[in-house]
Amino acid sequence: MRSAKVVVVVLFLAVPLLAGCGAKTEDRHAMETKFEQLDFKLTTYEQATSATYNLPHFTRATKQYIALVRQYKDVLGSKEAKRRLLEERDGIAPYCLPCAGSLDDEARKY
């Protein structure tokens, strides 16, 4: 009888912990999906023939990227947030120097 009580107590303690782990996994998956969608959008702009025409698109996408990093800074951690910002800066610099500067400024905060 005593072992049955122990099992019940352990299950009651384990359920909330396991439920929390699932939420973290879902948050991370949602975050990665958003980053992938934005990366795809930026790649599309980079492949366009006229970089001047796409300058407003780059600027808007850069702001979205920075907002996304800020939104998920707790999930990413500062080291990963900074890495992503700097990586994105390096990719966008040939197409939009002001955008690269914005990403660099944001990375300094981490």
C-alpha cells in the first residue's frame, strides 16, 4: 500500500515537469520555424536582380529579425542570440549596409 502511494506522488510530481518540457520544445520549434521563414524571405531578396529595389524589403526583414531575436532571447540565450545576429549581419552586408549596421548594433547588446 505504501509503495502505491509513493508511485502516485511521483506521478503527480512528474506530470507538471514533463508538461513543461513539452511546452519548451513547442516554443523552440515555433521559434525555429519563424527564423526559417524569415531566412527564406531574405534569401529571396538576395537573389533578386536589383538590390536597390529590395532595400526597403531588406530593412523591414532586418527589423523583423531583430524583433524575433528579442522575442526569443530567453529561449536562445545571449550567446546564441549574438551568434545569430552576427551571422545574419554577415549574410546581408553585401546587399544592405545599414541593415548590417542595425544587426551589429543589436548584437552588441548581448
